Amino acid sequence: MLSGIYWDLPQTIRFPMGSEQHPQSILKGDLVVRLQQDFSQHMKKDLETVVDVVFDTMISALKEKRRIEIRGIGSFSLHRQKERKFVNPKTGLLTVCPSSYRVVFKTGKDLKSNFLP
């Protein structure tokens, strides 16, 4: 049921904006509400479609191993994680973790200088 993408989690797992567990979280629905406040002339359904298209495009670009750059915010890219061997502490067997890719976010200059220490 969990797909590894935060906005695809079932409603029962999500935390509402400003909850005690995750006071800093912004969910996909929160983005749609914010867009609806700023662009009240557009229908909510259309704004949801826009947000979906943006995220789907980002996901498909990463699947194609392409880099995503959002000026002023940062960039997303894939880094290859090497294959590694480890000992399973429960069984004591030597196990191999195959190589894989991980998504890396690099903060942009504007975001770094304005918001981060």
C-alpha cells in the first residue's frame, strides 16, 4: 500500500498541517489549498491537476535519471550507491546489498543564503 512517495500515503497515515507529530510538514493538499487562496479564479480540481502534473513530471525525470533544477531553490539528482556487503546480525550470514540509486537534493544559492544558517 505504501509506494514510497509521501503524497501517495493513505489518508489515515497523513498528519494534518500543524499537528503535534509534524508541525513543520506541508502536504500536497496544503499546496493545493495555498494555490486556491492565491488563484481563487481557478477551480480546485484544476489546481490539483497542476500540482499532480508537476510532481509526476519530476518523478518521471528522476526515473529517466535526469537532473531537476529549480532556480533559487535547488536541484534533485540521482547518485549511484555502490554495492556493499554486510553481516546480518540476526543470522550471522554475509549478505550483499545490490547497488542502487538515491535521490540527492542540493540547496540552491538563494535558499541557502536567505533561510539556512
